[in-house]
Amino acid sequence: MSKTISKPAVVKAELNGHSSNGASKKAERVPVMKTYKIFIGGKFPRTESGRYYQPKDADGKVLANVCRGSRKDVRDAVVAARGAVGGWSGRSAFNRGQILYRIGEMLEGRSAQFVHELMQHGSPKAQAEAEVALAIDRWLHYAGWCDKYQAVFSSVNPTNSSHFNFSVYEPNGVVGVMAPAGSGLLGLVSMIAPVITGGNTCVVVASESKPLPAVSFTEVLATSDLPGGVVNLITGFRNELLKPLVAHMDINAMVVADATKEERTMLDSEATCNLKRVVYPKVKDWSSDDAQSPYFILDTQEVKTTWHPIERGQGGGGGY
């Protein structure tokens, strides 16, 4: 008489790695692929168009589903960035430095994740570890400059009249940033940090081919003290997002890495619509010392000059 095995017993046996006939069976599982969303106003919405693309590793393996941003996403990001300008630029320079330093601490705590994602994009382990370490150090470098660049670069100007004359730096406002294509984390950090150090907010287009570390970087920002809207990040195709970014009338400046001759022609033409400044970083190697400088902060600053009259003979130090 044959023995009947109940269904629950079969399921239990298969969960333990054995089939009902006693043969060894390795359970196969389909991993859950992560969807990397855009970052606007401190939140992670899906792209308005619903489109996505799938970057692949060197072996052709799909790494993730990444949102493919649209013109509407650019507009939404600019609105968020504009709304955050007043609050961010109005903070004390010391407080901005504190917030950036806290972000650096959090990057350090998640360094293993960034190393893994850079390796997924093809970097050898040693190179990925070096890039993450340098990205953290560079971020902290600019955190230290938050309350120092004004003292270094501002000036009291000589006059031949009864006035004090001061020149100080003020942020441009909303800055569009096109991150370098070949640097998933270090180039991104090197372009964002000087922009927000100076009190600007930004709309960033991440590397099309290496977007994973960029989105993970925004996950750090979302859980830090950084106000929503100061940094907004869109993933997608460079040739679809660059023109809507530079043509937007509420963007005050552009910082564009790896611009081709054709892109420069388009950028310079579109920028004339509202006389926005366009900056092309002259950096060939983002790991070099030339890739960090307080002068990069000044790329997205305006000089404000103030005249203050001196009343002669009024005592208390008035007059020359």
C-alpha cells in the first residue's frame, strides 16, 4: 500500500532543499531589483513620464531600474530649488558648514555601499575605495570653506570720498549642474559641494552611465540636516535634459562638465535668454588636487558692492 504525502509536508521538504522524491534540489530565487528614483524637494518621486532605463555592468547584466527624467521633472526640480534659496542662503555660513560636515559623517558611515555601487559600474575594488574616501574628504574640504571664503575673497576698497566701500559675494540663486559622465561619485560631489557652500541651491543631472552612487548620495542628503530643495537630482539621458535645464528662465547659472563643442554652442545660445552664467570646469582628472579649490565657489557667486557714508567730525571713529 503506497504512502500518501500531504501537501504541507511536500512544501516543507522543498523549503528545506529537498524534493518530494528525496532528491536534492537547490531553490532558485529571483532577486528584487531596486528602482532608483529622482530626488526633488527632499522627496523621492517617480519621474512624471513613468519612463525608466536599465544601466548594465561590464558583463551586460542589468543593475537596476533607473528613472528616466523628463522636461516636467526639470521644471518641478527648479520650483523646489527656487523655494529653498531664501532659507539656505539666509542661514549663517557657520551653520551651512555644520550641515555639510554632518553629511560628510553620514557618507563615511555608508562608504561600503558606495564602494559596492562603484564596483557594479566597473571600478576595481581598490579604485572604488580610493574614490569614496576622496569624495568624503572633498566634501569636508568645502564644509570647512563655508565660513571662510567671504573673509578671504571679500574686500574693503579704497575710495577718495567720505565713504566706506565693501565688496562681498552673494549666491547666484538656482544653479543647474550637469555631472561628469565618467565619475559616478567623486565628480558629482566635486560639482555640488562648491555650489551649495556658497548658499546656492541646485538641480543636478547625474551621470547617465553611472547613476547608482548619485541616487544613494541623495538618500544620505534626505536623512541629513540639509533642507529639502537645496539639492535636487534627476537621472536620465543627458541629451534629453541638458537643453531644458539651460533654457529654463528661473535658473541663474549652469555648471556643465564634459561639454562637447555642439553642446557649448547650444548652451551659450540658450543662456542668453536670461543672461545666465555658464561655467565649464577645466578639470580632466577629478581625483587630482586641481579638482578642488575655493575659487570654484566663486564660479556661482555675484559681487555686491556697498557704499556707506562717513559723517566727519561726529566722533566715535568717524572720518579719516
